[in-house]
Amino acid sequence: MGGLVAAVRARELGADVLVLEKGDRPGGSMRLSGGYAWRYREWDRFRDECPGGDEALQRLVWEHFDSGLAWLRRQGAPILSEDTGNPLTTGVRLDVDRLSSVLAKQAGDVRFREPLTALPDGVPVVLATGGFHAGRELVRRHITPEADELVLRGNPWSAGTGLELGLAAGAGLSAGMDEFWGRAMPAPPAVVEPAGYRSLGQTYARFARVVNERGDEYRPRSWSEIDVAQWIARQPRGRAWFHVRDDALAERVRDRTVAEMIESAREAGAPVERAEGETVVEVVAGITTTLGGLAVDTSARAADGIWVAGADAGGISTGGWASGLASALVLGLVAAESALGHAE
Ligand SMILES: Cc1cc2nc3c(=O)[nH]c(=O)nc-3n(C[C@H](O)[C@H](O)[C@H](O)COP(=O)(O)OP(=O)(O)OC[C@H]3O[C@@H](n4cnc5c(N)ncnc54)[C@H](O)[C@@H]3O)c2cc1C
């Protein structure tokens, strides 16, 4: 998303733009997403939820999100709902399929299946390759030695090109290189395909007893259960088991009951067992997007001639989770404006 936003904004400012896209379609992970673009309603809540994030960058995203959304509406962004369904947050639900087409159309020269592999000389560059969730060795190096056990829950193309090119050009690393946004997902032999990235999420750890194979227990801390996914990723064999008592099966998380989520895991082929008064579901961590990346300043600049947007820029939601679509939107706009000398 960050790259398309930067391209559209740069063209609006009069630049000639070339977008190199590794994938065979526009929209990256944005297109697979739920489309909820949001910020915390309260600034203090943002800081409490993501205490390790760079405060100046958080301010930038939090203060510019509403005007960014207004810009996106002016581009013709299709909105499915004017509400996020989460009382902690304010924002919208975007129609991500149509938005991808709308932005790609206005981004000008977009070349599919043409990955960026080296930085061009003499022109400003906006790196927006979506982080490194699909780069197994980078995930192993920065996040967990159990990288092989993680299931992919984001686009297959974001393997860390932006990170590597940025570092080679002199950029630094952000805080939180070991953090990622993800979900507990049904364990193999379940197969998790893109169509199931959202519907197979097992987001009821708060109603379960969460244990690893040694019997160590984990108590969820965050409303988003991002901490649960990160904990699972670091356990032996990247596995955990959710023990759900029968009286918790009717509990709801957004529009689904715990029983429905368990049923989706069973149908997908995950090990789901009945025990005395409880159901036990084996889960692994699904990795959606990385939260650490290149360090940028509030003009989205990472190094000479290099600006960064989206998940390639790290250190915004460190310690928790804040909308990746929101930071891709705001940093995309800021990166284009700064690269062209239009910064505030
Ligand atoms: C299932 C799912 C649900 C989600 N739900 C939400 C949600 O409701 N709300 C929210 O805020 N966030 C959500 N997210 C996260 C959100 O989609 C991301 O945070 C956001 O898309 C990040 O934007 P980006 O521009 O960094 O990456 P992307 O949108 O993934 O774009 C990166 C692009 O870079 C391309 N690329 C990679 N490498 C190269 C290369 N070498 N050369 C050229 N191109 C390259 C990729 O193909 C991709 O098109 C969800 C993600 C998923 C997968």
C-alpha cells in the first residue's frame, strides 16, 4: 500500500514515477487484509499499547491519519464502513480489492513481475517492499530460530529487499526487529491458503489456557493477541495448545464465537482434541507483517536519497499493534512529499 500511495501522491505533485512491483498484481498484503485503516482514538492509549515505538513517528502517523484518509477518499477510495468495530480505535473499513485497482490506475507506470534488486543512481527512491515476513532467513535471524514452523499470513513477495537495500545504502535498523504482527493459526496438517488468512485466525487465547509442549503457560496481554502469536513463534517447535473449557465456547470475539473458530481449525485439518470438559486446539504462529525495519525520521527519510513507506519502515508499533494500513498511508504520503522537496 505504501508504495502505491507514494506513487499517486508523487504524480499529483508533478513527478514522473516508475513503480516496480515484484508480484503479479497490485496491492501486496493490503489486498489480503481486512481493510481496517485506523488510529487509536486517544494518543495516550497509542503510547500505552505500543510503548517501544518511536514517539515522533507515532505522533506523525496519529496526527496525519485523518488528513491521509481524506486524501485517500479524494482519490476515490471505496469505503465499506465508516467504523472499525473496535471502540479503542477510529477509522474506516476499505474495500481493498477495489482500492488496489484505483491506486494502481493512478500510480502511472506500474511494472508487474519486475522486482527492485538494486538502487538506481541519481533519482529519489521510495522503498516500500512490505517488510520481510516472507524472507525465511531474515525471520530466523531477527525473530525466531523456529522460523520454519511459522505459517505465512501475508503476501509471498515481501522477503526483505527494502531492508537489505536500505542497510547497504547506510540506513539503520529500527527498534523491535524481533516483533511481528500475526495470529495464532491452525497447526499442520492444516494448510493455510490466502483465502483462509482471515477466516482461520484463532483469536480466543483470552478465553483459553495457552500452553507450550513443556506445559509452560502464557497469559495474553493485548486485546489484539499479537503478543500470543509472538510467544507461540518462540516456543519449542513453534507450537502451542489452546485449552478451551466448554463454558467458554459461546464467547464471542467480534463476529465469531470461540466454537466457530475452533470448528474452522478442525475443518482445515488442525489437530483438535476433546478432553474432560474442554477442547484442545494445536496452533502455530501465522506471520502477517514484520514490525521492525529501517529506521526513518519524520520525513520518512532513511539515508541519502532514500525514503521509506509501509512495513519497510520499522519502530512505529513496537511493543504492540497499530494499523499497518494507517502507517503505510501516512508514510507513503510523507515519503513522496519529502522526496520531492514538498515537506512541511
Ligand atoms: C490477512 C491480513 C489481514 C490484515 N488486516 C489488516 C487490517 O485490517 N488493518 C491493517 O491496518 N492492516 C492489516 N494488515 C496489514 C497490512 O496489510 C499491512 O500492514 C500493509 O499492507 C503494509 O503496507 P506495505 O506497503 O508495507 O506492504 P504491502 O501492502 O504488502 O505492499 C508491499 C508491496 O511490495 C512488493 N514487493 C516486495 N518485494 C519487492 C521487490 N523486491 N521489488 C518490488 N516490489 C516488491 C510486494 O509484492 C507488495 O505488492 C493485514 C494483512 C494481512 C495479510
